[in-house]
Amino acid sequence: MFDKVTTSLRILAAAGVEEAASGHPGMPLGMADVGTVLYKKFLKVSNENPSWINRDRFILSPGHGSMLLYSLLHLNGFDLTKEDLKNFRQFDSKTPGHPEFDLSIGIDMTTGPLGQGFSTGVGFAVAERYLSELLGNDIIDHFTYGIVSDGDLMEGISFEAAELAAVWKLGKLIYVFDNNNISIDGRVSKVSTTNQKKKFEAIGWHVLEVDAHNEDEISTALEEAKLITDKPSIIMAKSIIGKFAPNKQDTSGIHGSPLGAKEMEEFKKNLKWQGDLFEHDDDVYEYFSEKRDEDNHTHSDWEKLFQQKYKSDATFMQNWDLLISNEMPINFNFENSTQATRIAGSNILNEIGKHTNNILGGSADLTASTKQIIGDSTFSASDFSGRNLEYGIREHAMGAIVNGITLHSHLIGYGSTFLVFSDYMRPSIRLAAL
């Protein structure tokens, strides 16, 4: 059944790109097996309550491969129809060329600029650890999964964020690396000699290697990654970009262009496909329905637990109410005095910190200068309840991690640096505006 489902997934992804006469079919065809395993066996997500705070997060960091995500969400019963898939890349459609943040259809963040998804995922993982400490791991206990690409790993921001994920020992962060050695201009090996396995091992990640087209290897690696609690994990999945496109697979020609009529016919023959490209058997949908029913039931049980805890645990009720409140009952009547703006800002932020629990952040190695400190403790591998984040000299990653913290749920993340250094953060700032 796995092969039948991955065939449908590949057909839908290629068909959407053909329908639009534009898009990126290569990555979806290469990572269909990984995506299927994730949604069938691992991701805890509810298609009935897609904004559930304790769901697993999924990030498609190479957002250009969006037809993979849209097709998976469609087959998993989220609010994406066949017509939505046919309207890929059309004005005002629910399926733009790159995924755009929309919890109602199961999209956790906007992706496209490479490296941003990888780094924002670190922010999601930080938020999960902090909220688990604040509310209890019976209420907050989930993973952040993602697919990342060669391009993501070449961008400097991903290395900045990867180091921090290792320093903070974010063991509930799990990425699958689409290791296909192809980019727009050809072989990645022409422009990169990095041994990614050794690189990630050197900075403290748990690293595994699998065949991206072997269901059992993918499943076993993900199970192992979940058991490693003191390191983030990255699974190096050796893949063939554009798999089953006979003349274009494993070439840059499949990266960002439709297959074309002739190649599409050969592609369908390879997959033994006949009939309407957007019509798929009921058992393909049913393949995922057991997991979604299980997750919807898990959500229902969680909701009962939440209500029971809210009624019986006064501390939890207070923490939750404060977390979701947008009010700050603070007296800002400070004495008039001549102060540097950073000193005044520090005083205000310190006062805000006394009355809130939903704000956390820090600076890129400038706390002594900008003085933007919230709370009394620092977030670390030994204290996930801390609200001050030490980013080191990593402005770009700081911006993306702030985005992840804020996107997660009810938290507000912040980052502090000098204005001139914010130039290093512009892509993250732009995404924050989206």
C-alpha cells in the first residue's frame, strides 16, 4: 500500500505543477516517501483541530517544493480540495507557489527563503521546551519535524541556528535532510565540499543516514531520533530528485520546471498510472485516516485533561490565563529623569517581565550594551524555564528563532541588537511581516 500511496502523492505533485505550467516538481518527487512516512506514522496533527497547541509542528524549509505539502495535507483530510490543488500558483488560491502560514489548513509557517525554515524550527523547539516547563509536560509535549535541503544547509543562517539548537540540547527537534546533490545550477558538489554528517556531529547533533526511498529505513531512523532527548537530530536521506521522471531525474532540469507533456507521459508509464491525475482511490485517503483518527482522539483526551487540570490546579490556571492574556497591568509612572533610551527601555522591559510569562528573548551578544533583559533566569539545557536567551553573535538566526517562538502559539519573542546590525536580520524581519 505504501507504494500506491507514494505513487498518488507523486502524481498529484507533478500534476499540480503541470496544471500551473510553473513550479518545482523535483523535490516533491524525491521526498514523497519521507513525507508519507512522517504523516502516516509520526506527525501528531489534528485535521479537526489544526491549531491545537500540543500538535507536532512540521516545516517544509525548501518551500519551493510546496506541492508535496499541499498533496499530503489534501490526502490527510485538511481543508485543501482537489480544486485547490488544480489552482496551484494561481492568484488568491489556497495553494501559492510557496507555503504561507495558515493553521486552518495545517501550514505552520511561511517558507521559501532558504535557511529560514530550518532556523525558525529552532524557535518552535525553544517554545515547546519553555511551555512544557511552564504548563507541565502533560499539557505540552510535542516534536518539531522538518524537511531541509542542500540549499538550506548552504545558507549561513542554518549553521548559526544549528549551533544554538545543540547548545540548548533541543532533543525534540528532528530534521530530514533531502540529500540529492542538485541545485538550480547543477551539482551541489561543484560549490560545496562540506561533509554535512561530520559538520553536524561536530557541533553536537545526533546524525543518522538513510535511503530516502526506503520506508523501513526512514521509519527506523525517525523512531531512533525520537529517543535521543539531549541532542537535536538530523537524518541524512540520500534521495533522487525528480524520482521516476526518466530523463530529468537526478538533474537540475527537474528542480524548477514542469516535466512537460512528453516527460509527463513517460513519468506516468514508470508509475503505471492511468486515468485522471487528480482522481485517486479511496484507499489512498484511508491509508492516512487511521493516524488522523488516532490524533483527533488524542486531541479529545488532551482537551479533557486540560479542562480537568484547569479546574483543579490553581497554579496552572493562573499560568495559562496569564499566558493567553494580552493585558499588562503595569504602572508606568516612572520618575522623570535623564536616561539613555536603552536604560529606560530596560527598566520598562524589566517591569513587564514581573507581570507576564509569555515574553522571552535576548540579544546577539549585546546584553551588557542593550540591557534588554526579561526575568531573572536564562534559558539553557539545564533550565528550560528561563526567559532570557543568549544567542551569541548570530543576528540572523536570532531573527528566525524569534519568529519561531512567536509563531508557536501564545508567546512573544524578541531580539535585541544595534540598529546597524539588524541588516544581518533582514530576511527574518521580512518573513515576520508575512
